[in-house]
Amino acid sequence: MKKRTVLILGLVLALICASAAAQTVFTKISVDRGQAGQLISGLGIPEEQMTMIDPVLSLVNALGVRVLTVDDGGQVDLSLNDADVLSLGWTLGETGVSAASTLFPNYYLTITYDTIGQMMEKMAQNMPAAGGEGGFDPAAMQALFGHVQKWMNACMAAGQPGEPSAVKFERENHVFDTMTPVTVDMAVIMAATGELLEDLFADPAAMAVIRGMAQSSPAYNPDSFTADFRAGFEEWMAHFPDRVDVEFYTVAGDDSGVFYMDARSFREGETAPFFSAFMFFENPQNMKMEMTMPISDDGNGNITEMTAGFAIEGTDMKSFFRMGEMYCGLDMHMRDNGLTFDVFLMNADAALLTADVEITDAGERSLSMDSSGRTVLAVEKLMDAEDASALNDLMEDIQTNGLGGLMAAVMQQVPELGQMGSAN
């Protein structure tokens, strides 16, 4: 636990090194408590535990996070109902970073840039998904991307445009008068995909990256990984469609780049499309794409479909995923002084969670960064496995003075949390 605390402190100080000119970013989160209660109740949580949910939601709705960056450092504040309850400030020196916080009010921590570099390097080595079993390997990633790029080029070449024809096709407030069919040679794509599989198996560096990515999966088995990967890849290929029809709509003589594309794929012997998608493009600020495919059939004609989409409309970006009665969505609205995120779950008409981010080009630290009256303590000393006295003293300050004041402030601002202690 103590070693983990040292690592967290070190990484926090490492991450806060990326300071810029004076800027303040304030994030406020609000949760629809009615929706959240219904969703959590639907998970089958015992009724006696449900009494703990509403106080937690009260805490979330009261929470605000303010991040200030200035030329020589910055500060992070956590607030509840606009009252600051926890602050962490830092300064960037010639050789390292110094930090102070209300969480450890009697200490002033320092860490050198060399130590930060070592921590970041160690963290990268322990991230197998970043590039292989031994950590991030740019050469291995480049090898993998090379194989994928070769496959993508072959797939792109498999689509050949036919002769344009005159039509009248209305979509997205546009009237298109030209349709160009595109023939997709699935035999070429199948051959290219099979070649991709063999290329990957013939390249140890690329396979190391894939194995590293797979390690984060609960189903990963190091002993059967090679066989499992081949079987999964071949199963994916077995579900490729037999035919793909693409219609590309444009306006004759219009070189603005506006188009609408409609694509459908069919399995052998079937007349209904297995997969359908469309894409509309007017400009980078006005575009939309959506895809739909069936995922289950109960045998009585009741088909469950999966639909996913993405759209940009001016300063708004929207994405969603729908499967049967399940719905997930994320809307983002950008404005001059910030942006707003709306997260939807199950209910497509009302956001479950909203995060409002306000950005201002000003601010100054409110937390004193003067080391006077504080114990100056190097993080390097905390990492000394043979002498835990410094870490023990720091932990005592956190538990006695930092957490004590924090919990008092939390209970004052969100008294509903007191219900959690009496819930049982």
C-alpha cells in the first residue's frame, strides 16, 4: 500500500509537468438522479444498498474540478458546491518539480526530472498493450501498421467505379443527380485478408504487438494464444459477405466534394442486406455516417439489430450505439469558452450525465507554494525500501490532518453522505 502511494505521488508530479501559459479549466458534472436510480435498481442491487446511491449522486453533483496552469506550474482544486475542499499546487524548477497540498499540509514534496523520466519509462514498459510483451516498441508497431496498410490498400483497390447514371436522389437537404455504382470484388478482399493473416504469423515483431494487446483481455491464454488468434481470425473471415453493393451520389459539375454514399452487403443466397451503411459529407463541419447490421434472430422473424452512428454539425459532434433496447450516446457541444459533454444510456432523449467544461485564459494559484514551516521531503527518499520512516510520517500527516479536514469539509457541503453510515 505504501509503495503504491509513493508511485501515485510520483506519477501525479510527473503528469503535472505539462504546464502552459496561464489558463483555468473548470469542469462541473451533473447526473440525472432519477435515471441513475432506475438504472442501478435494474442491476438487481439489494434494496438496503440502494439507500447509499443517492448520497453518492449528491456528492457527484456537488463536485467541481478546477485545473490552473501558469508559466512556472499550476494548481488543481476539487470543490463541492463551489467551496474548495482539496488543493494541490506545483512549481517547475531547474532540476525538478515541487508540490504542496492541503492533503499533506505540513509537507513540501520535491522530485527531480530524472526520477520522473525513470518513472515514465517504467510505466511505458509495463503497458503491454502499447506495443508488445516487453512494453512500447515503435519498430514493432510500425511493422504491424505496415501489414495493415498493405491490406487496406488491397481492399481499396477491390472497389471499382462503374458508369455514372442520371438520378434524382434527395438526402440531407441536398438533391443529387448522379449515381455512380461501385463494384466490390470480395474475392480480392478475401485473398488479401488471408494474406494478411499469414504475413502476421510470419512477422514475430507484429505478433508480439498483437499478443501484448491481447493480454488485457480476460480470455487471454498464453499457452493457446497462437491457435486462438488464428481461429478467431478465420472465424471473422468466414462471416465476410458474398456481395457488396455501393452507390455513390454526387451533383454533376459540382466540385465542392459533397457526396452521399449508400452501401449494402449480402450473404450468399440472401436478398435482404446483412449490413448496411451510409455516409454523407458536405464539409468537415457537416458530415454524418451510420451503419446497421443484425446480430440475432429468434427464428420467428424478430431480428435484433445493432446500429452505430457519428455526426458533426457545426460545433456539435454526436455519436451513438443502439442494440435492441440498449442505447448509448455521447454528444459534445463546443463554444467559445469551453464545451459540454452529454452522456446518454438507455434513454436517447435525456442525458444521464452532463459534464460542462469552462476555459478561461487567466488565473493564479491560491495555495501558498512557500516551503517555510513545512518539512521538505524528496520523493526519492520515500522510495527508499530500507527506511520507511519518512513515508510513515507523511502518511500520518495525510491521515490525521489532510483526510481529517477533507472529510469534515465533505460532510459540511454534502450532509446527505451521513446517511451512508446509518444505511445499515
